[in-house]
Amino acid sequence: MRQSLHFLKTHDGVSLAWAVAGQGPTLVKASNWLTHVEFDWSSPIWRHWIQFFASRFRLVRYDERGCGMSDWDVDDVSPARWPEDLEAVVAAADAVGPFVLLGISQGAAAAVDYAVRHPQRVSHLVLYGGYARGWRHRGSEEGRRRFEAITELVRFGWGTDNPAFRRVFTRMFVPEGSEEQLARFDELCRKTTRPEIAARLLEARADVDVARLLRQVRVPTLVIHAREDEVVPLASGRALAAEIPGARFVQLDSRNHILLESEPAWRRFCDEVLTFVGAGQDAPDAEDEVFSRLSGREREVLRLAMQGHDNARIGQALFISDKTVRNHVSRIYEKLGVDNRARAVALAHEKKFGR
């Protein structure tokens, strides 16, 4: 499996790195804590996440401003920029919908904001380990003191050669991780940004407050949370599910904020996500080889045609012109070796396209 790396410029001039891998219906992952679109590809902490989604979807992900391959030295890393950056990545990736939107940890806030602004573009909303309010809005004195202590530890000890400072932080994310996994996570964090920027990014999490938007979510939503998550308490996940109309809640038996490949909770997470979005258990590789010739956009057009939509409705759903839809449809016929819509749709159903 391969990924392609890209860059875009935001409205305020920040360069964001984004990557795409895999084929199938589009899944966009909102940015979360200290990613690196290149290093995560081989990380024992994130590799299985990427492989799982990219083997079943056209996975689009990006580094938030301040870390990874995106610009580090930026003036504004506040939560107000998160949905704007997500919108910019969606536009650059030509993922105008309908697509699955994934929010992990603080990425849940940006995902909720986007889903409220653009409900017609999101087919399913998946929130894992997320929260609607940062610690400044939770009213917990103990939580405030703990958060401030961790922020100071990050600011003054993050960049040292001694991993002990980072280990206090990374062990919260994967308390059940092996020594090798923790060491690799320590190194990933050190390479991903500088200490002062890491502290600013951490402080920005404290200002998150999208609670007022939860009741406005109008897309199918799945909320998943680990029972003993040490980074984001279980109560935060339950609050998301309680406020989002019709949301389904799944509690996993794990202590890890980032699920590890070896734990049973990871397999359940995968099963729950696939069942929720209707993707089933089979990867796109199980499809007839002929469908591998279709581009990501052509696959989206075919999926909508299978749902009975005509060209006008497909164009509205994907925000493209009727002429563009016709061009995509013509290429689909050519690649599938058929001469009309009925035969293309029948072939797709027969070969279980997209399942």
C-alpha cells in the first residue's frame, strides 16, 4: 500500500501537509494530537490505524498546524482554526461528500463543527476518545491543576535527550504499551514539534467548547470510548453520545487512549466502525479486479448511482456539474465494459462493489 503526500495553503497562509491512501468510499480523519503523515506510516502506535482505514476506504488525513510536516511557526493554533483547516483539506482532497468523517480525541470537536456546517457532505460521523469541552470549561479544580502541571512538563522537558519527561505524557496515551511501543512514541513526539509549540497545542485543547453544537448534529453518529481512558475521561464520551441526537455509543474495555493492535478492544473498534458505516468485513481487495480501475471520484459516482440517484442528484451530492457527472459516468462505462447505467449498477451489485 502506498500513500501520496500533498501540501495546501490555508486562508491565513499556513502550509498544511495532507496524505491520501487506499481506494473506496472516502474517509477523512480530522487531525489529532501530534501526528506526522510520513512517520505515522511506520509507527507501531498509528500504523494499524492507517492500514485498517486505507484498506477499506480512500483515507485522507493531515497534520494540524504546528506539528508534523505542516508549518510549525504559526501565530494561531486555537480551536477556531481547526474546522477551517479541516474544510481546506476536504476541498484540496476533492472529498466534498458524502464521506465518512472520523474525529479522534480533540479531532472530535472539529468533526462535530464540520458536520453541523456541512451535513449534506457527511454520510457518517465517527467519534473516538472525543470530548466537547476542554478542561477550562469542565469546572474541575483537580483537572485544571493536573493539566497545568503536564503543560509545564511538556514546555520544559519535551525536547531533552532524556525520554523520562515525555514518558510521563506518552504513558497516559498508551498505558498498556510495550517498552518498544512507548520508546517509538516518545521519539515520534520529539520529532513532530518543538517543546514550546507542543505546550501551545496542549493549551489550545483546554479552550475547546463545541457543546452548543451537539444538538445540531443531523448525521448518523457513532461514539466510541475506552472505559479507562486516562487522557479523556469516559464521561466526556458519554456526554457526546447523550447530546447528539440518535448517536450510538460503544464502550471499549481498554485503558489506552490510542488503541493498540494487539488488544481485543482494537478488533471490536474495527468491527463497530465497519458495521456502522455499512462497509462489512471485506476489504476492497475482495472486489472484482475491474473496480480497481475506478478513481476515487468515479467510485463515489457509482455508489450514488447504485442508490438510484440520477445525474442531477449525484451532482448535487458531490457539488459538481451535470457535465462533470456525465463525464465520470462515461469513464465508468468504459472501465467496466458496459454501455448503460443499468448494466453498470447490476454489475456493481453482483460483484458486491463497495462492501
